[in-house]
Amino acid sequence: RRSVGYVGFSDGWQDLMDNFQLDWEFKKAEDGNVALIGEIDLSAGMELTLGVGFGRTRHSASAHLLQAFATSFADQREKYVSQWRRARADVDLSTHTNDGGSMARLSQCLLLAHEDKTFQGAFVASLSIPWGDTKDDDERGGYHLVWTRDMVQTATALLACGQTESPLRALIWLACVQAADGGLPQNSSIGGEAYWKGIQLDEVAVPILLAWRLQQADALRQFNPWSLVSRAAHYLILHGPVTAQARWEENSGYSPSTLATIIASVVCAAEFARGGKDDRAVEFLLDYADWLAVHLEEWTVTGRGELVPGKPRHYVRITPVDPNQAAASPDPDQAELFVANGGGKHPARNIVSGDFLQLVRLGVRAADDPLIVDSLAVIDQVLKRDLPQGPCWRRYNHDGYGEKSDGSAYDGTGEGHCWPILTGERGHYELAAGRDPMPFIKAMEQFANAGGMLSEQLWDADDLPARKLKFGGPTGSAMPLCWAHAEYISLVRSYKDGVCFDRIEPVYRRYAKGRTGNKVEMWTLAHQPQRIAPGKALRIKTKKTATIHWSIDE
């Protein structure tokens, strides 16, 4: 018999050790801790396998240990190695980075680490807590949740690496969370329970885009996404185009980025219907997408912008409309917008963001569209900051989500700073415009901290040493942020392919290239236009069969 060492002892292990019928004794170590000494009979030979099991209870620890011993060491080792190999990217992105692929590899592993290991397919937004030095671990209502938009960004980036297993699990997880009417919660726990109760139409739409991308990669396996796709499209048509919240969570109205996402998703739904040989559904869905695409500028473009001399016509951040006022008419020139987080009230025509770039990224508008080009000039003058690592942009003017000007933590009010995500989005635009995205790839690599982590926001003001805030360095916001790392991977893959990885080709052909118009105007209980263009048919869509009264006597 030979002593093989000691391990920490806690109450309840005596019974466990007795179950193994080995010779154990408990001794007090020099540091005062109780130690467990074990002796093993080596008369049968000098070769042995030592196993250690951990658990919250005696049963849990012993079950884990015996389950492990039930499989040979060779098989355990092979499983361990194969799981690590599974994380390797099947697509080599290294030659299209500035750092030899280091950050791309780290980003992929980081995204995989954010998938829950019990509720597989559930990717949280971040394992961090923004401004965590002012909060505690009870701060659940944020980044530890599953946000559909962030999760689809993560799954798409993993697809860009050549991964298919995790993205498919994510899609199936979303299908199980989706409500019977096609809606999806603003965010959820990893177990699928809705947490916040907001409605964001882009989050209802993006699972359709993920399903389409998985189909293009021939990665749906035995999963048929039509139920998910058709229910989501049903919800979008009956509840759009006004979203109760746009992608920054804060305002309702006509959002360029949300509309771009809805248009692309409805076209993808039509493609699924085409594959199912349902011609009637194809026509119905495309009529709706065409109607949205034709009205984009009417709903989201001002002709009276005052931010940049000579550029009065540009996309606004959002045209505010109460989704409960179905008969309201959008007016980007006259509407007033309440900016969240203490941002104040301003004319909507003078609040801008880069959200309209989603129109180019998804293929709804061409990169050289004059309105896109003019809108870029406006956001570059209003939102762009030249940091030591490269250019970066704020979300929108008067943003209050970030540290205060003195560097103290965000507490409901503050000042929004630059987001690395937006540098990646601009890189996608530059690629779509036929220019080199490498400066934006390089900037994102240099935005990362010493551990390779990208933060939600970067400090874009003078150094504040007392607050540990450095010009171009991370703020106290979320870090790492999965969305930022996903954006980086997608940009690198787009550079490798020579085209935006996110671009939906049927959308690009139909609108950016074909400039398809609409034949039909749309009316729903949620969106009741007061007039239509001459020569257009009116389609009335209701959830149930209805009797329509049509009069011409006003």
C-alpha cells in the first residue's frame, strides 16, 4: 500500500469514501485544514487510473466519478481531443487579417464559450456586467441574457468560420422560444423564459435570415425551418412596419435598420416558399417586401436636415411613431424624438445614426445610392471620432448610454461613446462600395485590450487617469461583447469572399440591382395608411376572415 496524497475535505465525504471500500484516514494538515489521505493496493500492478469527481452533493460527485470510470481512459481522451478540434475554424481567415489570424481565432473561441453548456444553442450577449464595479451579480437584466439579435450575429459569425453545429443549435433554440403567433421576446433567460417584454421586429425577423444562411451552407441537416420562418413572417406582416423598439432598444417608429432586416427576411421567407412550390405564398410575401422597399425613403428620410450645410436630405436614426396609433402618418421633417438616457427632445430630422448601412449590407440599397452617400457624409461629420487605432463612430448624436463626461459610471444618464461594432459595419460598407476594408479590420484588432477582448464602447475623450480611462481605450461597458467579436469575424470573412457575408443575394438582385417597384399598397389593423398612390391596388390583411365596408363618400 502506498499513500497517494491528500485533497481538501468537506462534510459528507466520509460516506462517499466508505462506498469505495478503500483505506482512507483523515488527518489535520499543518495549515489547520482537514486532509483526506488515501492508500491504494498496488499488489495487482503499478499501473492505475486515478479519478476525481466534483459535485454539489455526495450523489452528484460520486455519480460523475463512476460515470467517468465507466468509459475507458482512451475513449475519454479521444472525446476530449475531438471536442477541442471541433472548435477549430474550417475556413482559414488568417491571410485576410492584419495580425495573422490571431484575433479571428480568439474571437471564434470566445463566441463558442458564450453558448450555455446545459441549454445548448443559447448564446448570451456577454459574460460581463457593464460598469460592474458599481453593480453586483444580481444585475440579470442585461448581457447575461439571450438577445435574439446578438445571438444571430454570433451564429452568423460562426458560420463565417465554417462552423455549422452551433449555429444550427441556435436556430433550433429560437424555434422553441418562438410564440405561436410568430413573435419572439426582446430577451430571454438561457432556459427560454422571456425577461424584458419589449417587441423588436428585427429580432422577430433575424431567425429567418439565419435559417436562410444555414440552408445556403447546406447545414440544416434534418431540421425543417418552415414553421419558424412562416410564423415569423406572419407576425412581421401583421405587426409591421412600425417597431415598438429599434435595435438600440429605446424608441418606436420607422427604423432604417429594422426595415432593412424585415425586407430581407420576408424575401428569404419567399425563397423558402418557392422551395416548397407554394407560388401563392411567394407572390404574397414579395408583394409585401416590395411595398416596404418602395416606401423606405418616404418613412425614414428627411429633406430638411440641419446638421451639415449642403446635406439636408439624409436618413434619420428613426422616425418616431407610436405603434398603437395605427392611422398615424410618418413625418421625418416635423416629428420630435425623445432620446433615451437623458438625451432630451430634438427634431427627428437632426438625430442621425449609421443604422441605414444595414440597407447596403443586406442588399436592399446599392452602395453608390446618392442618398446613402450623402447620409454617410452627415454621420462622418457628426458621429465619427478619429481614435489612435483608427476611425470609430458613436451610435447617434445626444446618446446618453455611457460614462458621464467626468468618467463616472453610467447610472441611467451619461454620454454615449464610440462602438467598435460600428467600425466593422463601416468596413462592410467600404467593401460593398469596392474599397479596401483592411483599415477597418486593423482598427478593430487594435481596439482590443491586451487579452484580445473587444469592449462595447471606447473612451473618445481626453485621458482621465484617476478613472483609468484612456483615449481610445475601453470604457466600463461590457467586455467582451459577443456582437463586436462577431462583427469582426464577419468583416474578415467578407473581405476573404470579396462580398458582404451577410448580403442576401435574392434581396440584392431584386432591389439594389433590379430596383423593383410595388404593385400593391398594404393595410393592416396595425398600420392603416390614409392614402395610396393612384393606380395602385389596396390589399387588406387581417388575422381572421373579416367583412370589409368600402365607401367613397368620405
